[in-house]
Amino acid sequence: MTILAPSSARILVVDDEEDILQAARLLLKRHFGSVHTLRDPSSLLERVRQSAFDVLLLDMNFAPGADDGAEGLKWLSQVLALDPQAVVVLVTAHSGVELAVQAMKQGAADFVTKPWENERLLATLLAAVNLRRSRTEAFELRKRNRGLAAATHTDSEMIGTSPAALRVLDTIRRAAPTDANVLILGENGTGKELVAREVHRHSRRAQEVFLRVDLGAVPPQLFESELFGHRRGAFTDAKEDRVGLFRAAAGGTLFLDEIGNLPLHLQSKLLTALERREVVPVGANKPEPIDVRLVCATNLDPEQLADPDRFREDLLYRINTVEIALPPLRERREDIPLLLQHFIAIYAQKYNFPNKRLSAAALEDLLAHSWPGNVRALRHAVERAVIFSEGAVLQATDFSLGAQRMKVIAKPLPEASRLDDVEKSAIARALEQHQGNVSRAAEALGLTRASLYRRKEKYGL
């Protein structure tokens, strides 16, 4: 029989009969990486502690004349207590099949009968090796996810007491404990990621990982590999298996930011994965189940999302079980003093400065500002002011609002004006002000570099 066993697979055979051990060595060493034998089970636990075996082939009876399997069950229990991921295949006589089945209920992976058939034994051990690999991968993935969850945990909370902010907080409170998919709408800089994290923080998955992916920054040709994973050799440079983000976020929350930028043909692939609750890694032929809480965000408005040439209606229904619309900062001005106080304290502590306070003139000026970059722009303005101010009181001049430092425009735009024209003009002005420096222009506009590059290409700038 030809068996494609992993060359690194390690098998430990435990039996009190030397003939059995010798037969196992001769058969198994031709198919597995290494085969170890043990005649006295009293040192079994020490061997398991010292070496990582993929499979234990364990006899159920050791004492002369014993046939009740009690010793095998004892060692099975102790091995699993020592290593819950251990894979144990029991060896029993024909008369012990019923006992072996009972042992499987207690954690054994499978059993073979004496005298064994070589092909059956090889097939059983190969399946057991694959089971060990799967258990180890799942364990490592969950351990890594818990590490990521700790590393990405934030104590930041949404700040605001305005009616608009309170409506958002109430929606989060109601939706978070469920597993409903959430779609967050809002302009750039309004805090969509913060809301996504709040949903995760108050969910049943709070102790698991929160993963964010900016779909606008994922090249279309790498979309499936990034989200679904790939197998080694699936394409050029695929030198090893890769776990996609859907699997990496197992048990936790996957935040798909800028989902409105996903091309239509990739939207259909995402929809299929969500409907089936499974993904197929690139180069694989079997689907893998997924278990994530999905939270999405976009700066597109509802009318743009309703355009079938831009976004699939069936995907929209799938992702917006709960919809949270974030108000721009200009619509929640009563929250600005609270946000300023919060950010001043954060950056004074971060840069080891004494806490600073705002002058009345500075507060008046900041309240009157239009804040096209929303909370993100406010936060950056406070950080710069804390760094460069010389006194204990922040003055209006410390904020260097520049060309964006203006009173709220009360005059409405002409009816013929289009959103694209306004956006194009704002981007052109920002690029001109910053001498073409994309990073600084993107920061001023409250955009990511990738988003600004896409808009430059869109408007031919």
C-alpha cells in the first residue's frame, strides 16, 4: 500500500509484547518520519512530556491475563490530562471492540484490533496524524488570536453626550451582544473603526481577536489570498500555506473597512463566503468553515450603496442587519469640548508634559471651525498643539488650522454643485497647500494615503 504520510510525523507505540513492538517498527518506519516504542507504560507520561508525538498507538492491557482494558483507559485519561491535543489510537483484541468504542467516547481518536491488518493500521494512523495536525493548528490559531486580542485591545470609548452620539451608543448597546452583522456609515474621520471596536468590546466575542482589513488597500488580485488564504504552490511566491483573515479571526470579529471600494466581481466572492459560512483557500479543493462576527464600514452614502452598478443589493442586505450612521463632527458640536479635554489629557501623558488647558478664545475658535476631517482631524490638531505649545494654556494660534480655519459656511452650495466636484476641489486645494505631499494632504483631509491615491486617479489629479 502507498501512503502519503508527513515525513516529520512521530509515532509512539506502547505495548508490553516485544513481538508487537518489532512488527510495528518494521511496518511503520517505512511510512512515517520516526517510530518510537515503549514496553513499560510507567514511563509513558515522562516520554510525552519530553517529546511531541503526533500519535500514540496504545495497548489497552498490560498486566498478564488482563482483558478489561482498565490500564489502557487509565493511561488514556492521564495522557489527555497532560496534553489535551494528544491523539491516541488504542489497540485491543477482537473481544474488546465494545470497550474500545467506549474509550473513544472518553477521548481516544480511534482503535485497531489485534492482530491488525497492515493497510488498516496505516490508514488509521495517517488519519490520526492529520487529526493531530488539525488540532495543533486550531490550538495555535486560537492562542495566536488571543494574543492578538490582547495586543489590539483598547480602552478607548466613544465620547459624547450630544443626542446624535447618544443614539449611536444606544444602537451599539443593543446590537453588540448579538451576532448580527453591522454596517457603519459615515464620513472619513468620524470614528467608524472606534465604533466597530466598541461593538466587539461589548459582544460575547470580546475576549477573542478583532481584526481590521482595509479593503480599499487590498489589490484585487490578492483579495482571495488575503481573506480566504492559500495553499503552498497555489501561485508564484506562494512558498507556504497561509491562513486567510476569515480563519485568522476565528471566534472573534472581522472588520472590513472601506467595503464600498470593493469591485463588483469581488463582492460576489465575499457574498458566497458569507452565505455558506465557509471559504475555499486559493489552491485548495475543500471548503473550510468560518466563525466570525462581521462588521463593515464605508464612507459611501445610502444612495451610492443603493446603486447596483456600484454595490450588490444582495450583499448589502447580508451585511447591514444593523446599520449605524455616524454623524459628522459639525452635527455634534456640543461634544467638541469633551473631545478636546480627552485628547489634551491623552497627549500630555503620552509626551510627558504637564496637563494643559484651553483658553476661552481657543475654544471659541475650535467650536466655530468646520472640521472637514471630523474627529480624526480634531485629534491631530490637538496632538500638534500639545507638542508645540510653550505655555500651560493652549491658545488659538497653537492649533495652526491654516486654510481650514474658517467659520461654518451658512450659505448653501448651488443646487447644480455635485459631490464629486466638491471632493475634487477639496483634494486639489489640499495637494496645492502641501506642495503635492500626499501624506500631509491625506492627513489634512482625514484620508488614508491609499484612499487619496485612489481619488487622485479618479479625478485625474
